[in-house]
Amino acid sequence: MKTKTKNEAYKSVFLSPFSYLKPSVWTEACVLSFLLLLQVFLLIATKSFSALIVIFSALLASFASDILYEKQNYKKSFEILSSLIRGLFIGLLLPETFPPVAVFFVAFSVLFVNRYIFGGFGNSWINPIAVTVAVCWLIGMKFFPEVSVSISSLQSKNPALSLIQNGIFPKNEFDLPITNWLNKRLFSFLGVSIPEGYVSLFWDSHSAIPAFRFNLLTLVSSIVLLSTDILSPIIPAVFTIVYASLVKIFAPFFYGGFLFNGDIILALLSSGTLFCTFFLLSWHGTIPYTNRGKWFYAIFAGILAFFVLGVGLSPSGFAFTILIVNVFSLFVQNVENHYLRDFTSTDLMEQVKAVEEGNNA
């Protein structure tokens, strides 16, 4: 039997019993930064300079608030990726017509107060991004785009198609050839077809709010977040099913239409629903701990979004939805803590006693 040398023995030592259950905070921040920067790159490619100026103002405010907090507390707390992520989120969720100076002062004030009260990244029970967007809406509602939709369109089965035909959602040049190819090569086998304009709505809705524009990129980003275990699928999946089902079943009824004729595509693609669902609804520190709590959280968020967002087309409704569900999450977390205390004081102690009795037998 051959004995191992000292070097071979060192090489045979592995850390295989230990593995990360989830990506590290640094890895998560890097992935989020990359995905958000892709949105910025598309804004650069489409020459959306007004939106880029708003994003730059939000970034300055995020960096400035963190640096000032660090200086006042005499400790190193500035994290460039965290500041980058917060600034990008705020800039992407604000209209490109919003005054950049106002963006800076509102974002700086909200982020600094939030940081001063709650401390580091992910410690706040309320989403600072949603707070910033809500404050901006309250002081500058006129800058947030409103989409006018007729009652007859909302009563129809496809109000999104009506908005496309009326030019509210512009069509890109490549829309027609891609639509024809999809209908011929893919949807023809299913016996259905998609009308011209839906490809443009997925690719670039041309909304004044950048986060509402690139829905296809947001879908791809969500796949990355889910596949890398950065995002748990429970909250976004349950929320989307609940909200989409309510829109499909009940939305037209409130406008004098028929049940089961709601336009899910319009609801998911017009109000930043996809972006906020996958990026903001599961913000660190604002969601329950247990899977059961996440189910309650997501179901409540889906029901609330239906009454706040309705059929979609809301420029700020999702921000207020997040703020309300953050408060609801506090109650869910209190119930979870009470349950965990009872579990610790009863079930676990009984198991410990059983083990002790077994050792003493």
C-alpha cells in the first residue's frame, strides 16, 4: 500500500462538507449592478439623454448620502456597489422629465434619513427606493406620465392593441418582420397569431420612465436572478399569478365589460410591473422570513396591486403598493417571531429533554 507524501496529503484536503446556500452579498450586488447597467446601456443606445441625466443625479445623491453618513459616524460604511444600486433604481423609476436638481435633493434626503435611522444596506423595513419615488410623485405629479384610455377600450378584450394602434405605444421598424416570422414559425402551430406592435411593447415601450421600457431585458434579468438563487421564486411567482388572475377575471367588469376578458399583457408591461416585481418586491429586510410568510406577503401584494394599479398604466402605483406591503410585512414578521419563540420554548426544549433522558438511560 503506497503512503501519501506530505504534499499529496495537503492536496487531498477539500472543503466539500461546506457550501454556500446562497450567493454572497458581494456576488448579489455585482449581479444586480450588471443587470441594472444593461438598462442604462440601452438608454445610451437609444440616445435617451434626459433619462441618463436623471439617473446621474440619483447616483450623485446616493453616493453623497452614504459618504456624508460615513463622515458623521467616523466609521467606514461606504459601499460603492450598494450606493450604485440604490442610485440606479431611483433614476430608472423616475420620469426623464423630472428636474435633475429636485431628483438629487429628494433622493439625498430620503436615503440619508433612511441610512441614519436604519443603518446599513438591507436593514430598513421599508424600501427607500419606493419612498423616494413616492415623495417625487407627491411633489411633482405633473412630471409622471398619464396614459388616457377610453372606457370602450378598457371594456374590450385587448386594450393594449388599441393603445398600439393609436400610437400610445409606438411600433419599431423591426416589429413587422419579427411578428410575421413568429406567427409563421411558432404561433401557427398553436393556431394563434399575435398582432403587430406587441414585439415593440416587449422590446421598448418608449415610456418616459426608463424602468418601464425594456420589458424583454427585464424578463431575461429575472431569469438570471432566479437561476442564480439571488431571488427566491415564491414572492414574484405568487404575486404575478394573483395579480394577473385578478386582472384577467375582474378588470373589465369594473368598466362595464365582461368577466375573464382582462388584458394581462397590458397589466404586466405598462406600469413597470415586471421590473418592480423582480427587483423591488423582495427587497432585503422588507419581506417575511418563512416560506409561509412569503406566501401571505405575495398574495396580499397581488390583491393590493390589483386595486392600486388596476389594469396597469399607473406611473407610480407600484411604489405605493410596495410601501403598503412593507407595513403588512411587519405584522407577518411579528407573527413569525411569536411562532418561532413558541417553537423554541416548547418543541425544541422537549427534544432537548428527550435527548438528555436518552443519554442518562
